[in-house]
Amino acid sequence: MKKIGFIDYFLDEWHANQYPGWIKDASRGKMEVAFAYAVKDAEHGMTNREWCAKHDVAWCDTIEEVIAQSDYLIVLSPDNPEQHEALAELPLVSGKPTYVDKTFAPDRAAALRLFERARQHRTPLYSSSALRYADEYGEIERAGIRVIASLGPGSFENYSIHQIEPVVALMGTDVKRIMFIGTEAAPGLLIEFAGGRQATIQQPGPGCPFMMAVNYDSGTCRVVQPVSDYFQRFIRDLVAFFENGQVSVPPAETVAIMSIIENGRIAAKQPYRWIDLPESR
């Protein structure tokens, strides 16, 4: 059985609580989360050692111990992306397939550094929002998309990625500029792609489902709402990545997504003004 190591900011969080069982099921028992390290205990909930005892995972005192004993690595900290660069520093020189949970990095520069470190040490690396794997989004015809209007719940800091990721997957990385068009309570972004193509990302508040309307050059429109079990599709993709080391999400897309999020925070301080984005690479 292949062993997976968790590296987290604190272990008692939703992703860490769900992934072990999902991975074991998706791999048909061929993989298991066996080792874990975290920087600190959760402020509310189980301590790291209590979490390990509950999930039958061996606690490690250092990241080095996790890496040495694991075949594959997952850097978690889903709600604290500012921790990812430090947590991934050693995993990315290990050469072992490494997944970094959403949101990949706090900004474009950090994203580029992470991918460059992985490249230099030939460490397979990727990151993604689970929403990328929704069956409904996968069935959308990409050719001829002119405008996307996307809706979803949550705060901008940790939930905007769940809309931006599918949009970039559908429209590409050639993002030209963005404008904040929302409010503090209901964030919104207007994103302009090459050729005048546009997408809007809006977060009206609690209870709003993920959905999008897709407009084509032909004038037709398709409305989709993901109701499939996209988390299970993501986990199957993660297991396949560990098995073959093949990355399914282009790094350029991840970098573009981080750039949109970073500049979205800047744009929120000056609504209704365009902010140019760096050229994709």
C-alpha cells in the first residue's frame, strides 16, 4: 500500500477530515494517509495528536519525517494559502508527487516561485479547486465562448477560486484586466480576456448556488449548475496523479487564477476602475 503524508497548518479542518476516507475508497485501498505534520493545533477543535489518533495516522514531529516515510505528499492549509510556500518548501525538493490544496498561493509571484522550485527539482506538482471537476462544467463546449456570468457563495478570500478556476479552465489564461463591480457584502469581478471576451464572478451571499450562464459567438446561451459529486471526481484525479505523476491542470492556468485573486483584492479598494494584469506565462 502506498503511503500519503499530510502537511498542514492545523489538522482539524474540513479537507483533512474528508480526504483520508475518500482517497482510500477512490484508490480501492491501494493508498492511505499514513503520516501527518502540522504547525499548530486548531484554535477550536481537536489537537493535532488527537486528530491523528482519530484517523489512525502517525504523527510526525517534522516535515522531514513526513517526506521520508511517504510516497506522495499533500500540502493542505486550504484557508491559509499564505502558509503554502513555507509548508511546501521541502516537499517540492523531494521529487515525490505533491498536491497543494486550494488556494494555491496568496499571489502570482508566490505561485511562480512554487512552480519553479518544483521544476528545478523535478517534483510533480499541481493544485486545483474541486469545482473544476464538476461534470456539468466538463460538458460545456469551449469553442466560441464570448461571455460567462458566474455565481456562487462564500467570501472572496477563500471561495472566489471556486468560480475563477472553472472560468479560466473554460476561457484560457490570456487575462487582460479586471474590475471590481461588487460590494464588501457581495463581491463581484469583471474579467476581460483577449479578444474582448468577458466573465463576471459574483458572490451574492449565503445560499447562492454555484452556477454559470455561458454565452457564445453564435448568440446562444447555456445555463449550468453543478450538482454532480465534483469532490469525488477531484479525488479520483488526485489518485491518478499520484499513480502516474501526470499533472492534469496546466501551471499557467493556476498562475492566472492566483493573479486574478491577488488583483481582485487590490481592485476591491478602487471599484469600477480597470486594473491591468501581467501577461500570462
